[in-house]
Amino acid sequence: MTAGTTSTGSEARALNGAEIVLKALVDQGVEVIFGYPGGAVLPLYDALYQQNSIRHILVRHEQAAVHAAEGYARSTGKVGVVLVTSGPGATNAVTGLTDALLDSIPVVCLTGQVPTHLIGNDAFQEADTTGITRPCTKHNYLVKDVTKLARTVHEAFFVARSGRPGPVVIDLPKDILVASGPYSSPEAVEHKTYRPRTEPAPEGIEAAAELLMSAKKPILYGGGGIINSGPEASRLLRELVELTGFPCTLTLMGLGALPASDPRFLGMLGMHGTYEANHAMHDSDVMLAIGARFDDRVTGRLNAFAPHSKKIQIDIDPSSINKNVRVDLGIVGDVAASLRALIAVLKARGYKRDAKMLAPWWAEIDRRRARNCLAYSDTTKIIKPQYAIERLHALTQGYDTYVSTEVGQHQMWAAQFFKFEGPNRWMTSGGLGTMGYGLPAAMGVQIAHPDALVIDIAGEASILMNIQEMSTLAQYRLPVKVFILNNQYMGMVRQWQELVHGGRYSESYSEALPDFVKLADAFGATGLRVSAVSELDDTIRRMIETPGPVIVDVAVDPTENCFPMIPSGAAHNEMLLGPEDRPGTTSGAEEGMVLV
Amino acid sequence: MAPITAAIERHTIAVVVDNEPGVLARVIGLFSGRGYNIESLTVAEVERSTSLSRITLVTSGTPMVIEQIKAQLSRLVPVHTVKDLTEDGPHVERELALIKVAGTGERRIEALRLAEIFRARVVDSTISSFVFEVTGSSEKLDAFIELVAPIGLVELARTGIAAMSRGTGQL
């Protein structure tokens, strides 16, 4: 036993591996785990059965367990925990792990493994889990010695939540779970080498302040790193915006970091971002990227990306700096720590917001804002998907609302039209773009916030990818509301086929859809359907007021496309603003064909 | 896509890692997964007491890619130190090759002559073959191999580069 571990009577008894794992989880503050049992993890499930500290949520598919843990993590800031069995349990979790890696979500995933003496023998339900998950986790472990088990679990939590967060897998052979071994407490565990830098270099902050103070066309570009850094980072962003009066845009993952109602907020940027945000990026002279990674959805064509700006990037991950876009000043540090330092330096230098200097820049931005790029042709004949989300947003005011999405057009419309006023309210699969993310993620959010209104904004195609989780909602009486924008198409696929592939709608029609009302009924939920514009509000109200899980099937315009749009290979200032703009006219259209 | 106009550079990087299962797979997986080049890679335990291994790898890419490779290596959890020997000043690079040359008569004598010029040692010998051991820069090895090839080169094994900075500095 590690020196310094407090021993009480019960601890003096040697624990078996499964008990060590659970004790370590409890000591790490874990309250909930999402999992699915199987042969290799039976000892863990047996130990779970005999305790009351940790609640286990039985999902219906291991992928959903990881997404649920992601939703839990992103809405609380805690580490999400997953427990699955060996072989197919682990391989089913891979999509979720990759999703968590790309969106930097802290998750610890315990996977069962065949006993150590069988590893490599192609045993029943054996898979090389550490081999398979190596490229889709931040780190992974195979525990082959029970004396290292407790330490490994603590270390896994440290790695998952420190620096740039991410998923960590601990592969647990069955013999390790039944062997007895010592326990060591979290305090006794310090990682040998892994110490991510969180405090920014003071000279970097000084140089950033210098650049920002001289900016005539500044832009703040914030991303998911702000959310990951914690609510304090969002507060500091608001303070920075207040102090400087600079315009601010946010990535898909960053929505909520600055209240959408703030007049300095330009909306989301990128492929389906606003006209004003993308143009402000393109025309800026000083750009401050905060916890954002210059993703290809954000930058458009790289050699035309913000060509005249001095770029400053704050990121906790040094490999995010200068990866896609060369920046003039890279600052490695935690967002909250860096913003705090930056604000302090600006104040110490006596910086005052210079409205006069910024006036021409704001005039330019306001001119673009006046273009009202999110406008759509509203009608009383058919429900426009944008209108449905606007109404959903309006009618959920006053509720403690969390929103998750699946992936596709509905996701972009949700990002554009659902206005987030604070962080941790918006769960979406940004990096990996995982259809089927939203329902299990909403489930995880609802577990963490039992009294909140949790809505999964979905498409009729995406929702079917993890629809089995309706059964989990029923089992735990989780009142998640599934709001399906049903356009009978894989909408984003159809949109690209229309714009880029001559309207040949290859395999994108949602043939043979289930009756979602009956489907809800079969899962013990309430099903609602609406197709008349005049009945939309009432249906949304009924959805909110109905206790328990609800599926709302909203029949929306099947031909609607998501605009504005920067076609692949085009630059920020070459947006398609609506159906009247045709693709192929932008620069780089040909190279864009091969891009996703 | 931004056209890559920057010059391709060749860098020798030393990486100190925990000697634990899978660590080499992490490094190699990083290179294959992200499309970086590996021209040479050697690895062996260098400190038994602390269980540390040293990986020496030679890679090539634009300066931005080289910088990215180092950042990506550094963020692997079992990696202790990443040092770019090419960037950090003068260093020595050595490689070892075992070269089997078969032949009799004049060819045998010629092989021995060349070996002497290159300070290659004979580590195995039969009446119709030699195994030479030669160390030096990769260029020297290339030159020797090129010369013995027509004489009767039948087999070749190279270690890849081991490298170290000159002077008193420590990794």
C-alpha cells in the first residue's frame, strides 16, 4: 500500500479488483456510470450490486453509453464514466470514444477484457481493445497487475480531465477484477511526467495585449476550449468583450460562451455561420482565437483565410497552435487563466475601450448584419425548419433548458436559431459529426439535471441511429423531449447532392420511416405529430408540459436548405446566402469537390 | 487546400519515453495516422532503473509539419522529452550495418580491400562469404553498400540512426 494512505478498518481487508475499481471511482467523485454488462465485467457488476454509492444507468447499446457520458460531462464539467464488456462491448464504444476525442470531452471508459492468460488467444469476446482504441483515445491502459489497478484508475481520471480533456480507456482483464490487491487513494497518485501547462507565459500575454490595443478591426473567435475551461472562462470572455467592445464570434462547440443576446456577438462562424461573422473574420486586422482550433469547417479555404490579420491563439494544447493556420502569437495555457491574465494586463496598461477607433469597423459589421443572412422565406403553408426551432426557442424561455442535437441540417439550424445565453447548455457532436449522438447525450444530461428541460433536436434519419435508447428513457423515467425535424431526407446529404451533384439524390431519401407517434407509444413515451404551422406552438407547449419522455414528429419543408453556406474549398467572403446563389461560382470550387 | 510551398526539411528527433507496452505503437501510430514520414526509427531501453527508452527518429516535412510532429509527440502521455537535434545545434548521427557479401577469388579480395577503406570489420567469415560490420553516417554506409553491391552483396541489415548532441549538454 502506498505510504500516506489512510487505513480504516474496512480498508484493511484486502479488496478484490472490482472493489478497488469502484472505490477508486467513488474517491474520484463519480456518482453515475453508463454501462452494459457482459461476461468479462461480471465481477464489476457483482460489486456494483453490493454498493449504493454509484448509480448505474443501463443503456441499450455501448455507443450510447459513451454519448450519454459525454452529455453528462459537457453539461456538468465532470468526467463522464462508462463501463462496457470486452470484445463487442469495447468495439461498440469506439464511435463514442472518437467523438469524445474530437470534441475534447473528459470520459473514462472501463472495458472488460478476457483474463490475462488468454489474451492473444482469440478467446471468446476478445478484441485488442488497447490496440483498437489507441488512436481514438487521449490515452489508454491495459492493467495486468492488480497492485497497479487503483493507481491506474486515478491516473486515468487525471489524464481525462487535465490539459485538453479527452477519453481514456482502462482495459480490465477478468482475472485482475477478481484478484485481491492493495488500494491507494487519489492523493498518493501523481503522474510521472504528464503536466499540461495551464498558466500562460506572461510575455505572450503582454504581446497579445499590445496587438489588441492597436487593433482597428479586431475579432474575438472563441471555441469549445472556453466551455471546457469551466464557467469562469465564459464569465471572463464576457468581461473581455465588455472591456474592449470587440466583436465576438463563436464556433459550433463554443456556443453559449458569450450570451447570444450580447450585441457584440456576431453569431456562429464557419461553413453555416453568419455572413457578418465570416466577413469580420476575413477582414479583421487582429484575431484572437480562444480555445478554438481553426477547424476546416471554420476556416474555409486556408490560403484565403483572414489574409490580413495578425493572429493570436490561446490553447491549452500546444499541438493545436500552428496546426492548420500559422499564427503570429501562440499562447499555451488554460482559457480562464489566460483571459484573466490578459484582462489584468489590459487594465494595468490603462486600456480604455476606444469606441471612436472601432466605429468604422462596427459600421462595416452592421452593414453586413443588415443583410440578415439567416432570413428564410416564411410561410403559413408548411413548417419551415428554421421557424420550428425559433418557436422552440421562444416557447422554452423561462425553463431550465439544455439542448442536444444529432448531426445534419437540423443541427446547423439549431446552432443558428436556438440562442444560448450560457455555457454547458449545448451538446452537439462537432468534430466527428456523429449521427445518433443527440438522444443518448440528452439522456446523460437529464441524469445530471433531473429537473431540467432537456431537448434533443433531431432529424428523422439521425434519431433512428440510437433510437433504442428510448427504452433507457422509459426505464429511468427520463423526461427527455425528442424534437424531430422530419423532412424525409438525410437533409444535409440531400443539400450537397442538390448543390454539388446535380440533384441526383442517391440514397438520401428516408424511405420506410416508422410512425414516430406509435414508436413513442411502444417505448412508453408520448408521441405527438404536427404538420400545420398553426398547430406548432400548441404542440411544443404540450411537449414541454407532458411529463415523461416525448417524441414530437414535426413535418417540415423537405426541400429547405441550410444557408448561409461556405461551399467546400471557398473562402469566408464567398458565402452562398440563399437558394439564389449557386455553387461552382466560388473560387476553389473544383478542388472543393474532393473536400467533405 | 493551401498549396505547400515551404521547403521540405529533414530532422532528427530524440524522444525519451516510458518503457511500457504500446509506447512504440503510439509513436508509430501517430506518424501513420497523421501522414507524417518516418525515414528512420530506432528504439531501445537506455535507463533500466527508471525504465526509460530512447527513440531516435528521422522525419521530413515542412517547418510547420516538423513543429506539429514535435507537439504531437510531446502530448503523448508516456513521452518525457522531445528534442529536435537538427534544430538544437550540432549533433552526431551514427548508424550500424551488417552486410553479407558472397564470392570467391578476386571478388573476395576486393571486398576486403573496400572494407579496409571503410573501416568495416569482418564479424563472420566462410570460404565464400563475409559479414561486414560498418558504422558511421548513413551516407558512409550508403557509399560502402554501393561499392560492394556489384561484388556480391547478398544481404543487408541496418539499424537506423542513433543520434546525440555534441558537447556537454544533456537531453
